[in-house]
Amino acid sequence: MTSTGAPSPKEDQVDFITSQIWNIFAKPKVDDSITQLESFEFRERTSGDLDNASIFQLNNVDLDVWILPSESVIQVNVRVVQDADGAAFPGGNAGRIAIASAWSLFQQGELFIDGVLIESKRDPQHIYNVQTLVESSFEWAQKSATSAFWYPDQGNTTAVTDGTNPSFAARQLRTDQGRQASIFLPLRDMFGFFRDNNFAIRGHKFEVKLTPALPSQALHKNAGVAAGRLNFKSMSVWYKTIRPSVAIEGALNSQLVTGKEVTLLWRDSQLKRSRKFDADITRPEFRVDVTGGMPSRVFLFALSEAQVSGDSDINKLIYGDLGDGPSLDVSQVQIRLNQVNFPQTALNINFGFGGQASEEDYVRSYYGHFLVPGMHAMGDQETGSIVSFEEYKSTYPIYVFDLISARSLFESRQDFVVTFSVFLRNAANQDYFLYALVEKQRRSTLKGSNEKMLIQI
């Protein structure tokens, strides 16, 4: 018996395509638009000792060359030393101290273009930590993330031999006994303008200002270890310079002369902190004002008072296990954008704390609000999520609300109020703060004028 296969569809029912395997005689495609691509280093320009600097300033110098801002990288060479005398920590238990994360080195980051402030990030370690946990894959975290000194913790412990928190052990090894850590920080990881505008720019001065963090925020150590501090050895920014072919440069100059104009879009993010809530407040509410456009996503998490203002003994970058049981026994979370609730039915949660193990139920929070709005949704078998189902409960309970689908409800609005409502089953184990990371789309105009590029914010 001979099979004739499935009947062919009618021509008006489908669009037919031809597989590329039959494109045998096509001409090869060659990109000759770039004639030179190099990386140039510009050193931090604060005079004197870096350890005593109140702010670090990094900028490009040559404005006559084309650069790729999206490929810009900060290089930091730093050591962890004893605060008392600047000596290296000894090995063993007396030296269990490490940098919490690369962005923990700074308490604030600012991006200026031609002297105009474009983006300002307070507590950049939390911005990077939360966005990376939600959006990135387990595979990436195990490989590329380590070059940026990012090792997501498995808990508050500083043990280095029992395997309970291998991330702390890896970070501690990078600066063990006075060893210098060389860290590369892509600027696109912090500033949306760099991340979302991947094109060459000429004639503009980019300046990044970084305010160093206090040791209590930058470091994580065992309770019995002496106080430490950071010893910055050098800091610089690497910009990729690019030279176009004669034909491309001629075409670009022509567009600059004629005043060609385009709208630039990028995702900006701001971190907001609530007032301090007493431990016995079980119905905290937190309001955030958002101006200049509708938020696209918001993230909610909690930190204890000890994490915000305490010593290095407490891990500042985990949001569930504070070393003394769960931080918040959350039963319900909901946000209100102006007068509209998201989700429409409040997010009910049961982490199984306090004898509630038989009623544990937080799958909707994990899959529906933690993974789906990011890049690695449920069922991704190739790369996986950084945060497992169990770690979400114990270490990284981050509540994510995707508001993009609601844009049609607020087309004419520019100013918004986001109200976060959290319900707890029991009092917290200590006073706490709520944090909201708010993302929104920003725009500017890029236009040509007298053979120059103008960026209008």
C-alpha cells in the first residue's frame, strides 16, 4: 500500500515559503560597513586616593569618534581589607568576608549626557539583583554572570565548606587573603539608555558618576570576623570606538545635515522604599507616585530593618530568609494602579509557615507572576530559571506585576499612583521595609543638525 500523505492546502488558505536549504545560488552577504573596531580605556578622573573619594567620575574624552555606548564596560579593581589597619584578612574562619555583589560597591549610579542627568539609580545592587533574578536563566547565572561578580545566594549563611551557600564561598575566594578582584560591569546592566539603544553615537559626552557604598552594605561576613572595608585600586570605563566605511560615513553625514529625526525608547527603573513598618503591622500599605508615563512592570519585595541599616553580618541581597525564620508570612498581595486592581483577584499565598505546611500553596505567585513576565517562562527546559520553586519561598519571594496589557485603560494619563497592599497572617519577626522597583518606558529624540547628532530628552 502506498501512502499519498496529507492533502495539500489550497493556495488561498496559507502563505507558502521556501526552505533556505534550496537557496543554493544566493550570493554570500558580507558586512563591510565597519573598517575598525577598538576598545579604549578612560581612567577614573578623581584626584588623590580612590579610597577617600566621595564620588567616582568616568567619561569619554574624544568626542570626534563614533562609539557604541551599549558596549561600554566599567572595570573595577578592588581588595577587601581590615578596617582597623588596612591589612589583608587571614585565611580560614577569621577571613570569612566577601563582597556582596559588584553593584553593592556603589550606593548610587548616575548617567549624564552632555551634562544632563538621564538616569539616576539609588541602591543599584537591588535593581540589578531583582531584574536579573526574574529575567535571566540558570545557565547564564552559572557562566557569564560570574564575570560581573554576581553569584545569587542560597541563604544568609557564610559557611564555605558545607555547601549550604556556594555563592558566598565563590565570592570569598575572589578576594581571599588580600587578593585583588578585577570586576567588569556592563553599563547596560544598570542604565536602560545603554541597554535599549544599540547604535553608534558621535559628538556626545557620556559621564557616569558612582557613589561608593558603605562597607556595611557592600560586604557580607561571618559574625565573628573583624570589620572590613573596600580598598579600590583602580577604576576605568571601556568604550568601544568604531569607524564606518567611507560610504556609510557619507550617508550618515548626509542624514545629519538634512535634520533626520528618530524617537529613542528605553526602559528606565526606579527603586522606592516605604517607611519603616513595626513588626506587629500586618496590613502594610505602600504608595508610589509615578510621573511621565505609565509603569510597565512593578516588583515588590521586603527587607528587614537589620538588612537596611545593620552590619555586614546580615545578607542584604536575599528577601525571604533573614537568618531568623521567614521575613513575612504573606497571605495576600495586590496592587492598585490609580483605581484599577492588579490582579483583579488578589494574589493569595501560603508559604506553609507556622504549622501551615499542609496548606502550602504559592504556585500562582511563582509561575504566574515571577517567571512568565520575564524571559524564562514555565516549561523552559533549555536554560531554566535561576530561582527554583523552593528558593522562591525561602530566599527570593519577589512579587511581579506585569501592567503592559493594561495600557489601553490609561492612554491619556501621564501621572500614576501605585498602591501596594500586603496582608500578613502573623506579625513579622522584626521591623521591616517594603521596596518597589518600578519600570516605565522613557523616550527622547535623536536628530541631525549641522552635521551633528542632538539628543533631546
